[in-house]
Amino acid sequence: MTAGAAIRWGLRRDLALAMRSRAEIAIVLVFFLLVTSLFPLGLDPDPALLAKIAPGIAWVAALLASLLGLPRLFAADHADGSLEQLALAAAPLPALVTGKVLAHWVATSLPLILLAPLAGIQFGLEPRLIGILIATLLLGTPVLAWLGAIGAALTLGARGGAALLALLVLPLAVPVLVFGAGAVESTRAGLGAQAHLSLLGAGAILSTVFGPFVTALAVRISFE
Amino acid sequence: MAASGFFRYSSPASFYPLAGRLVPVFGWIAAILTVAGLYIGFVVAPTDFQQGESYRIIFMHVPAAWMAMFVYLVIAGWSAASLVWNTRLSAMMAQALVPTGAMFAFVSLWSGAFWGRPTWGTYWVWDARLTSTLILLFLYLGLMALRSAIEDQRRADRACAVLALVGSVNVPIIYFSVQWWNTLHQGASVSLTAAPKMAETMLAGMLVMSLAAWAYTIAVALHRVRSIILEREAHARWTQELVR
């Protein structure tokens, strides 16, 4: 099986699995909106304040929501043994893993990006800033998906579960948060977001190039 | 394969006695340098005309901050070695260094807070260097948590090695991203390319303390690696003869 076919196979399989448990995807989306809705309640419903903190909150909520779906990525396949079969298969494991991560991104991050304008409107963000926010999410969530995939593969079979995964992944995701929320802020300040978006794009490319191999290595380690 | 030269010591059994001989050497170097550095720092060095006496915390703070970053690099180096050559001892060295690195990150944050209070008027600011050191501390804690969460030692070795390498790629990115985000911390007072902007005795005290921190790290890591070797090689005949 070629790498391309392996990617397509992994993508199709995991998307089919995701479509059969749509409730789990919906929970991630509800979680995202719930977290963003908690901030005005905890802070102050002042529109000026909300518009100022909106990009940061949207990004923090996206980070937390992306953690929620991560155990789905490998844990079930690990438990029923199919992950081991994938690791033994003739198809290259990095390609299979790429298909899985791509499916994970389509199932959890893409709906979240589509939902982000709603959160933006809730916080009174200007339309052009909402556009920038969506652009940063589009470029930044692939990085989060790969960091999360590495973390999820490393913690397979480890005690500690979701909290451990959060401790491993969140510190590494700091640059994505800084550049993602910073892009919106610097557009608002009239400085333009090109530098931030370029860096996010660079991160997306780097993580997509190296992520498959590191994740495949981490998956193999879990079978030692 | 004939074990010769430097690689002879990549076997835990031959490294254990070597480490045992090196621990007191580096321990004494650390003790002597600490006494000398603190003497220079607290007695010889002049009072800063702006910051008064409170600046003297740099004799702890700067070496700790340097070591916190440097130890992570060393861990990444040992991790790479353990993945490439599949040597047990490299992974054990990486494991032995993690608590020391975390300790230095914590000390640099703690001492920085007590320096910041009289100088900046606040214990904590969301400044670039403070924040990136805090994140570095989280990376260390993550390494320790992952290690303790995996039962099988060899698996834990390799998983932690991957995590340390991913982290080491990310550390400079985190550093620069946070720098861009916000900075209040003064620029570095010491650099290799420019003349230091401080009195010579102050610089001397800081450098002596840094060397002390190096020696301390080596001594503690070697001591810890000896315990790790004993723990992991408990089944081997040479450890049983040693303990008996």
C-alpha cells in the first residue's frame, strides 16, 4: 500500500467511526461554547472588555476542547488491539497515523472553527477580526492536533489519563496560543496580522512534516 | 563487541563505581565554589547604587535560571543518545537530571519573585522570561509525571526521551513567542559579544556561583543515577553482590 492510499484509508476509517459517534463530537462543541460563555459570567458583561479578551478566550477554549477529543484518537484502537495491527501492517505507520490525525482534525477542530464566529458574535468582535480569528484557528489547530497526537500516543497505557495528557500537551501549545490570539490583537491595533499568520503557517507545516514520524515512533514505543 | 575507551562506561555495571568516585569530587568542588561565590557575592561585591542590597539575590537567581535552561538541553542530548544507540545508561542520566532541572527552574522563579518585590514592586509579572521559565518548569513536571505514569521502565525511558526531544525543539519557540508577547524583564546583563554592564566583582561572584551550580548538578545527577542503577539492575548478579 502506498503512503497516499494509507492516508486515505486511515482518514476514511476514522471518519466513519467518528460519524457513528456523533454525540461525542457534539459534546466537544458544546464544551467549547460553554467555556466561552462562562467568562462573561465570571468577569463582567462590559462589551468593551469582552471584545478585548475574546480572541484569547476563544483560543483557550479551543485548546481545552482539543484536549477533550484526544483520548478518542488512539485509546480505543489500543484497547481492542487494532492499533497493534496497524503498527504491524505493510502500509507505512506514519501515513496511517496521518490519516487518523487528519480525520480527528476534521471531526473535532473543523466544526469548532465553524462555530467560532458564533463565539465572536457573543463577544461583540468586529467581523474582520472574526475573519482573522478563523484564519488563525485554521492554521493553528493542525499544530494542536499533532502535538496532541504525540501526547496521546505517549500516554497510551499510562496511568493518569486526561490530566497527564493536559500537563504534557498544554505547555507545548503555548506558542500557538500566543500567535493565534496575538494575530487578532495586532490587527485590532492596526499592525496587521501577517507576521503572526506566517509563523502559525510555519508551525503548521513543520508539525505536519515531522508530526507523523514522531507520532508513529510514540505509537511503536507503546507496544514495547 | 569489544567495549573499549569511553563507551566502556555506557554499561551501568562499569559506570556505577566510576560515578561513585566522581560524586565526592564534584560535591566538594560545588561546596568550595558555593562558599567562595557567596563570600564574593555578600562581602566583596559592592552595593548596587540603584537596587541597594536586594540585587545580591542574582548570585542565586542567575545561575539557577541558566542551569534550568541548560539542564533541559542536556536531558534532550541524553534522550537523543538513548533513542539512537538504545543505551540504558543514557536514559538513566536523563531521568536523573530531571528533578535537578525542575529544582533550578523553581529556585529561579522563587528567588526572582523575592527580587521583584523590592525592585519592581511586585512578586510576579506576566513578563516574557518569567513566563517562559514557568513553562519550562511545567515541561519538567510533565517529564516527571510521564515517567511515573508508565509502569515499564524501558517504555518510560523511550516515551520520556521522545517528549524531551519534542520539548527541546519547542523551548526556543516558546521562549521567542513569549518574548514577543510581552517583556518587562531587563535585557541580559551578561553576553558573550559585549562587555558586561556590571562591576567586575559582581560578575565574578555570579560566574563562581554558576560553576558551583554546574558542579552541584553533576554531583547530584551522578548520585541519583547510582540509585537508579541499583534499583533497575536489582536482578543482576553484580548488584546483588554489591549490596550483600
